[in-house]
Amino acid sequence: MSVQESVEIGGVCLRLGAPMDNSAEWIGQREVLKQLLACWLVVDSSDLPLTPRLVGVPGIGKTALAMSAAAMRGQDLYVFQCTADTRPEDLLVTPVLSHEGKIAYHASALVTAMLRGGVCVLDEGNRMNEKSWASLAPLLDQRRYVESIVAGIVLHAHPDFRCAVTMNQDDSTYEIPDYILSRLQPTLPLGFPNRQDELAILQYHLPFAEPDMLAMTVEFLQRSHELRLDFSARDGLNLLRYALKRLAQDSEHPLSKDAAWREALENCLGDDALNLESLAARRARDLGGNQLPLGLGDFFFDPDDPLHPDFDGDIDEDDS
């Protein structure tokens, strides 16, 4: 068992956490990876790194993107999972009663990354309440420090410390205040991978899957993307894993590949996933019956309005 590293700051002994094993590999969408790495560059001795928001639907690979960027920079990785009940002391320093009856102070993943000069990913940041975000305000601007009220110390970030925040595109528990959002810039949106990249992602994680099972899953995912449904590569991996396990389970009464895949689809993603077109139509009705994105012209009742983007007539001088 390795000895937990400790540091002393302001007369307080802090026990640091351990970095994650990180062998993540980012597949496809190279532009967003380059954008994230650019955010973490410093171009002058007086420059500071940025703390971007990685935004997308659940399961699209936001955390994997940050992990890959940390690996490319050769830095230790720390991930802090944000939740609705995360407290400032959870984010920073937590007092723990030791077996000797003394108070021991444990640094969070975030503070450990700050002190060691590692990369911290604040995962699902839009789950966290404003009080916890407020404790990070001085860290996310030019001051680059946090204050632990519990331990009574101020903690300054190492120059190599980098951070990114992932956020799902769904209803968050708390609305992040503007003074925090202004510090979490830029916003880097992640889209769905194309067919070739999605196949490569599934093959990377499931190299033992047969080509026809992979093809069936990719076809399902690509069709769902076309219909603007939020099924992700993670969903594809889960249903494919389950289908492969069902095929390997019973040699006396084996399922066909089609039956195993359909059962996996139904059990992992629900009955609605069996008919994507019907699901897409129903969701479009729930959103007001318009599945197509609105353009500027959709906000005009009169196509002959001179301000309409498609207006090509002459403006009467008497009306000007």
C-alpha cells in the first residue's frame, strides 16, 4: 500500500489524493481537441490558461476529451464529480476524524490538482449549486486561489494547473450564475461523431465484437443522430455489450444475432427505441410540432415584410 502524500500549508497538514490512471484516446473530432488544448496554452509570461466548458448530450465523450487532452500534455489527471449536494468543503478541503481522535484534513481532487500542477475535470458542473461555485470564483479568474474556511488556509494554484468543466445539455439542478459562466470560457460544444468515427469508437472499446453487430449498432446510432435523438456512443456500447453477453450465455438455446441485438436495444434504451421515426415524431409534437430548426424567416408572419430575409421586392418610397 502506497503512503498518502501530505503537504503543509499555513501550519495545516493536507493529505493529497492520487491521480487517476489515464490512458484515454480521443477518436475523431480533432478540431475540438485542438480547441481544448489551445485553451490550456499560455502564450506569454503574463498570460493565464482558460477554463472552458465542454458541452454536449450525456455519453458523447466530454470527459474522455478532457482526459485525452491531459494525457497529451503529460499531466496527472484528477476528476471531481459534481452533484446537487456538493458543498464547498467537498470541493476544497474536508476535515476527517482519524482513528486517533484527531482531525485530519483531506484535499479534494481539485485542490490536489491545484497543488501538484495537474489537470482537474469538474464533471457535470451544471449539477452544482451556487454556493459551491462561489467558493471557486477566485480560482477561475486571474487570482487563481481558493480559501478553505474549514482549514483556515488559502491555497494557490500551481502555474501548471489546468481545469475544464463538463456540462450536459439537459435540465440542470441549479442555474449557474452569470459571474461564474463569465469565468468558464470559451464554450466548446461536442457534436455526434460521423459514421466512420463512431464505428472506430465502438471497435476501440469492443475489439472482440463481430463486424455485423458493430455495423448494426452504428446504423442505429447514425439514424438516431439524423432524427435529432440523443442516443450516444455510450448507449451503443452498452446495448452492444449486453447483446454480446446474451449471445455467449446459453449454448443449448442460442439466440440469433438479430434477436439478441433487439432484446439489448429494448432493455437498454427502452421500447421507444425500437421505432426511431415514431419516437422522433412524438418528441417533435411534444416540442410544439416543429422538428426542423427555426430560421430567421420563421419569425415573420408576412413574407412580404421588407425585413423578411427572403424579401426581394422594391420598397415603396412612400413607405420608407
